[in-house]
Amino acid sequence: MIIECPNCKKKFELPSNLIPERGRLLQCSACSTKWYFKSEVKTTVKEKEPEKVIKKTEFPIEKDEKIEIEETPVNKKKVKKNRISFLNFLLVVIITATAFIIVLDTFQNSINQLIPGFAFFLDSFYETMNDIILFIKDLVS
């Protein structure tokens, strides 16, 4: 059964056995709107099987009748989830590390006064990074 949120017009697919004849309180997982949903069975002359029609009505809310439905696509295609891919995460880490190194290099003299030997540590770090870059270039060529 396809149900549409009256507020944001998102469509959800819900098994019809979860909705009793008297109706049920539903909550949209996208906008958290609550509404009372009641389906009516309507028969036509041409069809022998009953057709369910969505009717929006308002009834007092009962806590035991509340269910929350989750968004499922109507056309049963896979929904793209908002997941951070590994490459996006790696790019953010590289940019953050680069910004941190630039800040350390900018305040190198001030930090060296607080932490003696910091300049030596930073120079060693630059040499290590240069060795890694040369190693990667040798691998590629």
C-alpha cells in the first residue's frame, strides 16, 4: 500500500496488514508529521478484488496505535544514502593535516620558544614527507 504524507508529500510503501480497518496513527520519517490514516475498501463493477483508497481523517491520537513508517521508494529502486565515501573522508583528512602543518610552520618560532627542539622535529617531519613523496613517484614511474 502506498501512503503519502499530507505535509511533505513523500510517498511510503507500507504493508497493508499494518493498517487495521479502523485506521492507525502514522508518523512521517522525513518531516515527523503525525496523522491518522484510514483506508477504505471500495469495490467497482469491473473489478472483483477490492481496491484500497486513501482517506485523510482526523481522530484523537491514541498512543498504542502509533507507528513510525520509514521512507521506501515507490518504484522499488535503491535509495541513495547520504554516506561519506572513503575517498571523501580521505580528502578531508589530507586537507585538515595540510592546514595543521601550515599553521605549525607559520608559528614555528613561537612554538620553538615554548617547546625547545620543535624546529628540529618540524624539519625531520618535512624530510620524512619528502621521502614519502619521492617513494610514491618512484612507484608510479
